[in-house]
Amino acid sequence: MELLNERIKQRRANFERFLKIFEEIGWDAEYQNERQGVFANRWLSAFYFDPKVFGPDFREELRLFLGTLNIESRPLWKTMHLQPVYEGCQYFGNEDNAEKIFDFGLCLPSRSNLTEEEWNRIESALIDFSKR
């Protein structure tokens, strides 16, 4: 608990760094904005790559490309209402949104101890991928 505020500060800085990189390479990725009165800890740097903007295969191609460089990324979690254990259960919400986030959302590295060397690798990889 003594390090909590520092860890949150680092996670928020990671998120902001991704936004800056995306702006530099011209990617208009979507993310959850902080609503008025809300303070997000940004424990996870997750972004939605709209298939209408980036194409339907973008997220997966980016994930695989990063993987070839040993940079971990992963899709967002499969929504609960699609899990076999909940098959047939009542679901409240917009099913389309949950499925789209799973299909086109990507979690990028967000450890609070990412080194500058790791950040340079991540940024270079994103820039290289953007040129494809």
C-alpha cells in the first residue's frame, strides 16, 4: 500500500505515453475517457481499434507483429455472457459493444516498471507497424 500512489502515477504515465505515440503516428485509437469526477488508475493500457478506421484485421496483425518482437500484448477479455458457463443466462447490456471490444480491443504493455529501453522498443515497434 505504501507504493500505491507511485504505481498509479506510473500506470497513468504509461497510458499517456501510448496516447502520445498514437498521436505522432496518426492513430485515432479509442479508449475509455475519464468522466468528470472520476480518476482512472489506468492499471491496464487498453485501446479499441475501430475496424471501420483501421480495418478488421488490424488488432490481430498488430498483436502478432508485437509478439514477433517479444513485446507482450493481448486481446481484451472475452465477455462474460459469451463464456460457456453462462450460456443461456439472461444478459443485460448492448451485446454488440461487448463483442466489438473483445474483437478489436488490445491490451498493451502497462507494467509500472517499464524501462526506457523497453519503451524505446515498444515505440519503435509501433512506428514500424504504422508504416506497413
